[in-house]
Amino acid sequence: MNRVYRYLLILLVIVMPGSGIFAQEKLKANGGIPVLAWVGVPEGETTLERFKELRASGININYSNYSGVEAVEKALDAAGQAGVKLIPFCPGLKSKPERIFMKRM
């Protein structure tokens, strides 16, 4: 029995240092952790100040529903100025998404 433990110990000493060779490469951080607000700033309160409050609380992505394309454009402007990414949804995005995005490019 003592011989089996000795072989196991030798095997561990040989295998353990080499296990780092097969380890996954560490990823480099390129910013903070994404924190999403699910319906964070409602359409009726879409102002730069509200998005700044959202950003100050540590939230950097906002998902909200909007009634129309104009409301999405207003929210995109305010969120961009506050440093918040926006994931908008409105009925116009479903039918003609290029209307918003082509104007902003």
C-alpha cells in the first residue's frame, strides 16, 4: 500500500507543474462589467439628468421601450452624452430600422 501512495505522489509531482501548459489563456479586461437596467429610464423621463443618475449608480446599459422613432432618437442622444449604451425598442425599429440608424451615421 505504501508503494501505491509513493507512485501517486510521484505522478502528482510530475503532472502538476505541467498542467499550466494546457491552461486557458487569461483574458485582458478592457473596461468595466456591463450592468444592464431593464427599463431603467422611462420614455416620459428621458433627459440627460436621468441618464447621468443611471450612470452614477453604476449602470452602463439601458433597455427601454419607446413609442416611436423620435423618442428613440432623443433617448440615444441623452444616453450617449451621459456615457450609457442604449438598447431601444419601438414599433418603428421592427418595420424600418434603417430610418434611425442611417440618419445617425
